[in-house]
Amino acid sequence: MITVITTFRLSTPITQEEARTIFLSTAPKYQDVAGLYRKCYVLSQDGSTAGGVYLWNSQEEAEAMYTENWRAFVREKYGTDPLVTYFETPVVVDNVTHEILSDDQAGSAA
């Protein structure tokens, strides 16, 4: 499994309420994306940085998302370029499903 963290500095800080409205407007774009298990939208406490934490089945599936078209979408929506960082994710503790998942079980992950 792969975790990707995307971040982007906002030119003007936003409130949690503004972030929620923006994030809800883009959330449907991420439903039913091949290989994407979860996406968590994030906002820094001072409202100056936003982004996402994504859990993917594989790096190839993740890379299929972060294309120049996706980057252009982020630039248009937030007025800044995203930083995309990939992490190997050997183990996930899921307290909702009460599972501990490992990357050797990726096909059956959350």
C-alpha cells in the first residue's frame, strides 16, 4: 500500500467552515477511483495549508491520479501548486473496521 500526502500553501488562510464547503464540492471526484481506499482532507490549524492524505493500493494507481490535469485542477481551485509526497505503507490500523492490514494483503485492504 502507498500513502500519499498532498499539501498546498494558500495565498489567504481559510476557515474550517470554508474548507469543509470546498472539500465537499470536490469529494465526489475521488469516489470510485481505482486503487484509492481512502482520502482524508486536511487543513492546518492556522488555515494556511490544505491538502489530503490518501491510502492507495499501489504507487502506479496513485501516480495515475496526480497528473498534470490534477495539478491544474488544484491550481485553479486553490491558486497554488501542490506538493505530492509518497510513503510506503506496510501496516494500517483501522479502528472503524477493527482490522490491522498489511501490504501483503493489499487486495483485501479497507
